[in-house]
Amino acid sequence: MSAAVPPMDPHRRQLLLGGAGLLLAGCSRSPESPHNKPLPPNATVQRIGSADIPTSLRLTPRTRLIDNPAKVVLQVSTDGTRLMLDAGDPMVRRLSVGDTLLLRDQAVLKVVGLEARSGGVAVTVAAPALTDLIEDGEIAFADTEIELGHAVTRGLAIAGEVPSRRFLFDALLRSAYADEPAQRLKGKLKDYDYDIGYRLGDTLVNFDATVHGEPNGVTVDASVNGHVKRFALGGRAAVQSGRAVNLNMLVSKLDGEVSFNGSAKRGSKGNNPGQSLLELPYEMEVPLVIDGIPFRVTLRAALLLNAALSNVNASVELDGHVSFNGSQGLTWTPDPTGGGEPGPPPPPKAQGSLSADFNLHKGDGIGLGPQAYLISAQFPRLGLALGWGLASAGTFIDVVTTETLVLAGAMALVPCNRGEIIVSGSVGVEAKFLLWERTRKTEAYHKNYVRTVPDIKACQV
């Protein structure tokens, strides 16, 4: 393709490429902010294996390599699905829909749309499949500790709501401001206001989130905080003649904890709001280059809330804490006779330790019916993916912690207050990554902790 564009003003181009300020939806900095200083020279991605793509790895004929993306990429949307490229670059002029865009050390993206504009070429991208990039060969690595100090925060578009602000391409590298306080990210999601915080260290990611809403006249509050320490990652991806033949991922030394607290109160005109799934619209990304191929290690969180208060002016409160330490992973082998779809997955790999503690709080306004409140936190969800933001797909593992509190009503034969924590871990592959029809997810472990008042057998079932 070709696109005639007027030359860009050199001063404007310097502003586009030189800054490192990270602009997220709902969070901006003024031009005078010290955080708009350039990235230091040592802000680099984490590398595994060879610096360049080895000759044993044969890329697809439609892969287009851009060697110097910091000059060619002028802007990236916050959700990662739109890029503005320099129309003067020879490789950009060769792009067509269906190509695979390989930005050296940055990302692999599938081109699904092109439009010539006065400022360059607008490219719409989507999540690439592994076979969009690799024709033959394999990528393999083992027991590599992930350097969390390289992480950056990205905004995601949830339920079609695309953040309007943009951030500079250079900010996809390390944040590089060790003295920056925990970043607060605020907004509204469905019926809830959220407030999310991150703090990074070289060996630790701290995360906390609070949500508040009043759906259907029921006041619901929930807070979650936790951390993940440095962990190790290993994996293998093999492709033969354009078909994936093996894929595995193992996360080891995963050490972390999560605490949560929630309350709900039904007003005089309140009704059961039902459950709300809140996929918090920010994630952490760690750039990772394996044998010259750029991947992303992602860390994401989600909450599920359900307040089932049957009586007017009823209220309940719960809190809990879970610690986890261990490893989990899975090997996926596509069925060679089934059109590339995977056969039955083998038993997942999981080992380690779990501990949980929680309190039962008395509810107020208890009447004839039972009262119940549920908080479920998916933290962490760790992924290894090609692409970035919403334009990404790969393998993932997650830890889901669910706490429920049920307070018996006055009509119950036994006045039981029952609390339960369920901790489960899963491993999965997103459909876009291997061109399967749907995302595959397999539970690796599942453990229940129950506490009742009174502590009798009749209340534990």
C-alpha cells in the first residue's frame, strides 16, 4: 500500500517520540510534570535466549518486521488495538490486511485494518495466533524468574468502552520512576465506582482495589488487596508446517496472598441486585523477549459480587485472607486428526501449599429469610501472550478465591451462620492463540475451608 502524507514537523515528532509519560484513562499528567522526562538508557526488556530470531525458527511469509518501532510507531491507543505508523517507512508501505506485524522487542500483532491519514497510516490490529507468526520451529525456555520491576500499567477497554486517552509508544517499556507513589486509578464500571492501586518493586507487585455501588437500592462495598512475589516461568511452543503441535506453560515459585472485606445493606426500597462480574480495566505487563520474539507476561484481576439480602434493612459483612505458594501448569497437544482442535487435556500439574482464615460477622436486620453475601476475587491471573492490551492472546493460569457468608433466617430449624472460602487454580489457552473455537480452561486444584456458628455437623452441609 502507499499513502502520501505531508512531512511531519520535527518539533512535533520529537514530542511524540521523546516523552515517557504514561497516560491512562482517567489519569493524566501536565506537561510540566517531572514524570514526562525521557526514559533512561537502561530501561530495557527482559531477554531469554538469543537476542535475534534464530535461523531454526522460520517465520510465516506474511510477517512484516519493523526493526526500529520507536521511530516508526507514532501513537498507540490505550486498549492496544490501534496504531499510527510513519507512512514514510518502506515496510509500512508494504503492509496489507492479514499481515502479521512484528515490532522488534515490542509486540506481535495481526493487521485487520489500514487507513491512510494526514499524520501517517492508521493500523487496526487484533490478537495474533501463534501460527500467524511461526511457520516452523519451536520456542522453549525453563525456570526463568520474571523481573517484575520491568512492569508497566495498561488500560483495557471493557464491554466496548474504549478509553479515549493515548499514551506514548516508549512508555510500553519500563515505568522507570522508582520514587513514584502507588498509582491510583479511578473510574466507574457497571453500577460500581472503583479505585485501584498498584505499587511495583523489583521482586514484588502489590495490588489493591475497592468498589462501591448501590444497585437496586442495596449498598455494596468490597475491597481486595494482595501481592505476588517474583515467580519463575517456563514453556514451550512448537509449530510444524503452519500447525501448532505442542504448547505448555509452567509457573513455579508463585508466592503471594490476597485479603478481602465486604459488606452489603439493603434499604427500605431495595431489591436483590443479582451478581455482578467486574473485570477491573487495568493490568500489569512485563515485556519479555524470547529468542527475539516479543511476548508479554500479564497480571490481571477481577471481582464477582453477589448480595442476596431477603429482608429490608438487613446487612452482612465478611472478611478473609488466603496465602498461596506453589506451581501449576499444563501441556496442551492438539489432536492431529481433529482439524487442530486439542484432544482431552492431560492432568494439570499443581503442587504447593495453601492457607486460609476468615471471620463470621453478625448481620443486622435479620428477619424470616436467610441473608447471603459473596465475594470472588480472581487474583492473580497470569498470562504469557503475544500482542498487547486487548490485541493479545496466549496461555494463562489463575487463582480464584471465593468467600460466602450465609446467615440463617428466623424460620430455619437450626440458626446456622455458615462461612466458606473456596480457593481454586486453573490453567488455560485462549482460543485466538491457537485458532481454536473457544478458550480452554482446566482446573488444577480446588480446596474448601468451612466455618460455622454453632460448630455442629448440621450447619456444615
